Amino acid sequence: MAGNVSGRCGEHAVVIGGSIAGLLAARVLSDGFAKVTVLDRDGFSGRDVPRKGVPQGHHTHGLLAKGREILEEFFPGFTDGLVKDGAVLCDAQNDCVWYNDGLRMRPAPSDLQALAVGRPMLENRLRVRVAALPNVEIRARHEVTGLLLGARGVGGVRVVPVGGGAEAEIEADLVVNASGRGNRGAVWLRELGYEPPAEERVDSGLVYVTREFRGHPGDAEVTAILCAHSTASPLGGFAIRAEGDRWLITVLGMGADIPSTDPAEFTGFAARLPVPEIHRLASRLEPLGPPRLMRIPTSVRRRYERMRAFPDGYAVIGDALCQFNPSYGQGMTIAACEAVALRDALRGGTAGLARRFFPAAAKVIDVPWDMAVGADLRFPHIEGARTPKVKLLNAYVARIHVAAQVDPVVGNAFLQVSNLVKPPQSLFAPRILARVLRRRPGRTTPPVLPDAVPAEALLAHTAEAG
């Protein structure tokens, strides 16, 4: 990965939002601005506990291999510090049980190092590292109410203290909106006379419920058990170790078949998963709290890179730019990749930043968005364009899962892509394509999966992708 932002981009940058994306943006901006101010409406206790503004903090999280690599580059020693405090560094292929389409991936040693860690701990440790930067100030309990118009675009923000106080103006050479899913970016742009970006939406009706459990020595030989939902069984679940000798167990459903926060119904829902391990673990472990529900029914991609007019001095990152179906576990890693794109775009200064950053961020988003949307569109109740390309890729991925039951090389190729380490074209490399087509669906394959993918169609797609 290339080095830091070179030169001085400006005197002051403001980041709206102090969660993962905002903290990573602040880290990048600290190399190019004399001062960086991070504003967040929440208070920060300094403890590894969920906070009001991040309700997903109660639920399972994992940092994909690519995300861990980026955080380690931005903050050397970050992984070791987390592991010292109880996070689990694991081999994503060998230490995790993966079920895709109800088929278990064959484990094997790999170079994919992922982190099993609670969201509050990860975010808190990031905040400590960012706050230690000499030119960064994190202001808690401050809410941004709008953008200021400057001579050449956005020139700062309007802000009020949470709980009362007069509105103030903070001038800045660059404002980065990292305010998350509930952001008011469209309203702010309209106030400045700009049309908001076009949006792409996928409504999955996703609901998931998580419960925290106390772990015990020997309660499982693995770091995580991950059962992805499929057309054969639209229920899914995850059991992931966390610091403090805990397990976080999540079950999820879509549409009308969704989990409940009732403890008995939570366990009963886990029993309905197509694989037994998660239910066995939930039945055996001691609960540490009640089940907690989260509804994130819609994935939204905002196409800032297609806007004809956009103000200088402003950028958008993280969930404010694109919010994903969280069941695919991509969000934190994508935020890290977007921070790298922001760093690279800032090498050209702040003038015309949007023309450099948003197309680069779109390239970061394209692959995981297409993967997630394609997977969602397998389900009949989800509206969307099921193009020949989507159908072909879904059929091929189904064949990958069949082959990965017995071939760890295929499983590794899939995990390299899903961990955002390699591009999806790598799945069509001749040696992988041959291994996938060698394994035909058998009786263990759910009957709704495609019976076959024509080799000539896959080869044509390979040529197109290359």
C-alpha cells in the first residue's frame, strides 16, 4: 500500500461522526491538515460497551482480512494490542466453520488472518489511537445541523451541543460526512442548492437478534460458526467468539419469518437453522443478557460519483455513502478501504477532490455491493433486476460452494474475494474454474440450486472479466 498523504492539504478538516469510518477518515486527514476535529452526538464512556448511536454494537462483528491489514498499516501494533486485550486473531479458513447453501466448506490453513472482536472494543481502541494523534480533537456530544457555504464550496459546519446550547459555526477547508445510516446528507446538499445523489435500494426485510453468552474452555474448537442464509433455508446464524471469554450468537431471518427477542423463541429459532452447531452452542452456554433485535431491512447505495455538480470541500464516507446488508459482514472493512481511497485522492489536494475520491470509492464498493445484491436477489420476495449476469454469477457461486466442500483451494479462492483481498475475476482463473466445474452438484446440494452452469458461459464471462 502506498504511503501517507504528502504535503499540506489545508489548515482544518472536520469529520462528522466518530464511529469506525469517521475515525479512519480522521487518521487519514491528520497527515494532510494542521488540525482535524471529529464531531459526534454521542458521549464516549471510554469503556468497551455499546453506545446509543451505534445500536449494532450489541451484535456480532468481525474484521475481514483486508480490513485488518489496513488498520494495521494505519495503526502499527493495532492487532497485537487487541489480541492482548482478548480479541481472537484467527485463520479465516482453518479456524472458522463456514456453511454456504447448507454446505460446509472444507477447512485448511491459509494466510487470511481475521479478527473476532466486539464492535465496542474495536471502536474504542481505534478512538484511543486517533485521539492520541497530536493534531486531532474528538468532541463528544456535539450535533452537526448543517453545512456552511464557503467561497469555493463547503466551508464548514453548523453545530450545537447536545442537551442545550447555542448553535456555533466551525470553519473548515474540508468536511467529511461519516455520520452513518441516519445521515442528513441529502437535506444538507439541498440547503446549499445541490440535488442529492441518485440512490439504489434493495429491500431484504432483514431482521436479526443477538444474545451474549459466557464462554468456557473447550466449548468449541473453532473461533466462529457461520451459516449463511440461502434459498433452501432463508434463516441464517453466526456464533463468534469475543473478548472476555464470551460468545455472541446471532440468528437472522427475512420477510415474515424473523427471530424474536423472547429467550425461548431465540433458542427455538436457532434450532431451525439448517445446521446444528449454533443451536447446540446456544443451548449449552450461559446467557449474559437478553436477546437484542436489530432491523436493517434496506441496503442503500448513494451514487455520488454520478452527480453532475458537487461542492468542493466536502466528501462522504462509510454508511453515509453506502449501507450494506450487515449479514455479509463487509461494512467495517469497506470503510477501511474507502479511507485508503480518500488518502490517495487527497494527494491531489482538496480542489476537485470529489472528482477523484467518489469514483475511487465507487470501485471499492462495486465488488462487495454486487456480491451482496446478487446474493439477496436469489430470494423471490426481494425486488431487483435479475439480469443474465446476476443469474450466471449466482449459479457459479453455487457451484463454488459445492466444490468447496471437498476442495480447499476453491474455498480459499472464495474467501480471498469475500475478504476483499482479491478481485472477483480471480474466481474465474483457469485453475479455479476447472476445479469448480469438476464438481457437479450432488444429493447434498439443496434442490433449488442450479443444476449446472454451462462451461462455455463461464468461459465467456472469464474473457469479459479479464
